[in-house]
Amino acid sequence: MARARRLERKPVLAVIVTAVFFAWLYLPILAVALFSLNDKKSLSSFGGFSLRWYDDLVHNTALLDSLVASLKIATVATLGSLVLGTMLALGLERVTSRRGRVIGAVTLLPLVTPEIVTGVAALLLFTGIGLKLSMTTVILAEITFSIAYVTVIVRGRLAGIAGEVEEAARDLGCTPSQAVRLVTLPTLVPALVGAGLLVFALVFDDFVLAFFTTGVDPQPLPVRVYSSIRFGVSPAINAIGTLMLLASALLIVAALWVPRLFNRGGASSLDLITGGDQR
Amino acid sequence: MAVQEVSQEVTPERGRRPRSAQRTSLWGWLLALPTAWMVAFFVSSMAIIVLLSFGRTTNDGYPAFATSTANYRAIWNEVYLELFLRSLTYAVATVVISALIAYPVAYTIALHGGRYKNALIAAIVVPFFASYLVRMYAWKALLSDDGLVNSGLRRSGLTDGITFLNTPYAVIGGLVYGFVVFMILPVYASLERLDTSLIEAGKDLYHGPVRTFFSVTLPATRAGLYGGVLLVFLPALGDFVSAQLLGGANTFMMGNLVQQQFAEGQNWPLGSALTVGMMAALTALMVVYLRATSTRRREA
């Protein structure tokens, strides 16, 4: 009854705003994708479909080096932050002392610190301790930044399963480390997969941290794209931009849906992002 | 019988004590490595930036630690303050526009999305988590003088084209495009949790959807809106990509200034002082904001 009454009057203005919003959200992206297939060099008139800009990409060794560098950075940073972030989440969930709360707050700080501050600070730290700027420094900075994401997602999942299952395992004769290894970690798999995909996409696309912590060669992909965009718009960037958008869109879709496959009817990472299951 | 019951109750209690102590040490151990990592790479980097903000540049151009307040005196001048105020204005405008967009969008999806709710939210989240840089570039390509919008305008004969780039509107538009999702998600989450019978009751009480909205729906979702304001404001204030790609020298924000000191100007101590100043201002604003919103929340 109440439901029927609510649905019979749609807020017309809000629906219009929503429709316009979706158009505004997708039009620029679709324009980039469309013009990446343009036969002409123009960015405003379409001269027919062609893959020539993609062909150029394949032969652009500097760009390919950057792509490989970014893939390596994202892979290592994802694995590193998954390990550290999960350890942190497991620890924080159980250590409820004051010390635990302080540690919890500190590890969340990167999430509320403007990225430029984190980036500049990392640059100073690395130069200060005499570490040469390279892919390694980018990876170190990205791990530091990504730990918080993993911790938040894993803690959300841990709150759902509570300590009882682990307690049961202990009663059945597991040692504490066995209980974690055999019981807790397997139930965390969906959250870990979701967090891993999300962090991979974020790190792969991350520009600001990479910009401040990278060495000269090879530059991560976003940094290289940035330096070419600064000097103007070109069809080749449309092509690489389209590929970057596609790749991260696929990763995010997977991050949203994979946990759901493991756990039908349960919380997905979407709920974690929107806070749907918390509070 | 009774004795047995008691002993059954007592034994696990007794058994738990050493076990929980054991557990605490295991968990404490798990915390050690990530904590050490965060101290080594995050906390110490923040400490270095504060230290270097009191530093100086040596004669051969290298940054060096010192105990001078020269950098802070240098940033306290009209040029930098104007830039700070401009950044603040852009960030506030971004927050306001984001809220005006986010609320109707979240409202439509949460209350009228039906079974497409999750799909619609995913359709918003997916492009937003995909490359911020490429999305800024997309706007640059669209709005540039020979871009699609201007060539369309010229073809329609309405105007000879409008200069969009290098204006505050382009920069603020870029910031909204970049961060509006951080407003939509918390507002959506709070609308999702909203008990719709409240709206029904409100309609009976107040007559008319407008008064109902302002006296029932909006106050009930205040928490989400407050959260979204922070999540948009923080990255918008520190951003330099939007101003760099869509704006020009007269739309530069604090982030651009910091970036110049570190990447181009090479005056790291001055850049550090700017960064610390920015963080201090941000923290002060945050404290005021959190105080104000928490009292309002308590009153509500």
C-alpha cells in the first residue's frame, strides 16, 4: 500500500537531474572512445573508422615500457598491501586496547590526507634516506597508500563472521595460527579478491603518487600520459586513454561482482563502498 | 549432578584465560609488521615534511634542514593567501554543486530505482574509479577550442565558439566530475537506510512533497550528506590535475603551487611549508566542521 503510493508519484525533477547526470558522466568518455577510432587526426569531425591510432600504440616502445612498468607496480603493490592490510585488519579486530585504536586511526590517515601531501612527503622521505627514485619507490608509496583500503574492506568482512567460528576451531583443537590459517583466511577470500582487484585498479590508474615518486625511466603509464596531455590533445592519447578506461572498468566490475559469486546473497564490495552493510 | 553442571561451566572459563592471553599476543604480533611499515613510510614522511618546512636551500640549490621560520614568513603574503582563498572557493563550490547533483541522483536511485538500484550505482561507480587522469583529459578534448562542443557551436551558427578552458568554470566542473561520486555514495547509503514510512507520515502531516522533503527526508539523511561534504572537500582542495589540464595560471590552486615547488621550482623547503600550512588549515577547518555537525546531529 505504502509502496504503491510512493511509486505512483515520481519526483520528476530528480529523475531529470539523474538522466542528465548519466549523460554528463558518460558523454566525455564515449567521445574519447569514439575519436580513438577516428580515421582523421581531427578531434571534432569523424572521418570513418580506423584502428590506426591503436596501431601506432603497438609500435610506441616508450609507451609499452610504461604499460609494463605500471602492470608490475600494480601487481607488486597489490600483493604487498593485501598481506599487510590483512594482517592489520586481523590484528585490529581483536586488539581492542587503546594502542589498537591509535594504530587503527593512524592507518586510516592516508585515506583522509590529500594525495598531493602523501606524494610530496614520500618524495622527501625517499630522497632523505638516499633511495634513488625508481619503480621501487613508486611501489613502496603505493603500498603505504593502499593498505588502508584493504584494511577497511577486510575489517568489514571480519565484522560479519565474528570470532565465534574461530573459537569453534580452537575448541576442536586448532592452535591459534591454525585457526587463522584454516578457518578465518578462507572465509576472507571473497573480500581479499575484491580488495585486490580494487587496489590493482586504483594503483594502475594512480597518477599523483606515481608522479612524485617515480624515477625517469620507465615512467608509470599515467605519468607518461600526463606529460603528453599537458602539451595538447592528440588522437594517440584517445587510444591509450580508451584502453586504460576499459581495463580499469573491467577490474572494478570484477571487484564488485566476484565477491558476490563466492557468497550469494551476502554483502558485495559494493555494499562496503556504499557503507550499505555497516552501522 | 549439580556439581557436574557447575564444573562444566567453570572449566571453559578457566580454559579461556590463558588462551585469550595467548590470542592477544598473536594478534599483537600480527599488528607489528604493518604498524612498523606505516611508521617507517607514512608517519616518518609526515615528520620529515614538517622538519623540512623549517629548512633552507643551500647555496648550490640543495634542501637542508635548519631551524628557520623564513619559509612560513614567505608564504604569509598576498599572492599565496589569494591562491589559498581561491582554492577554498573552488573547493566549496565543488562541494555545493556536488551536493545539488548527488542528492537528486541518489534519491532517484534509492527510492525509485527498483530492481535496477545496484546496476545504476555500479554504472556510477565504475567510470569514477577508472582513471581520473583520462576523465580530465576527456573534458579537455571535448571543451578545447577545436573540440567537439565548440565545433558543434560553430556549425550551428550560434557563436564563433566559446573559450571554456582556462576558466574557473572549467576547473570547478572538472573537480565536480572528478569527485561527485564521493557525495553520491554516502547520501545513497543513508537514503537506502531511510524508513520510507517516515516519508508517508510526513506527507500526511505536512501536506506536499516539498515540505515533507525539507522536514523529514533531508534531516534524516543529514549524516550521509555531512560525510559526503568531507569526502569531496578534501580531495578537491588538494587537487592540481584539474587546474593544470582544464585551467591556466590564473586558475591555479594550492596543489599547483605545491607541485611547482617540488617538480619545477625545486624549492623543497618552501614547498614543505606550503604543504604543512595547507594541512594545518585543512585540519582547523575539519575540527570546526566536525564540531558544528556533531552538535547539529545531537540536536536532530
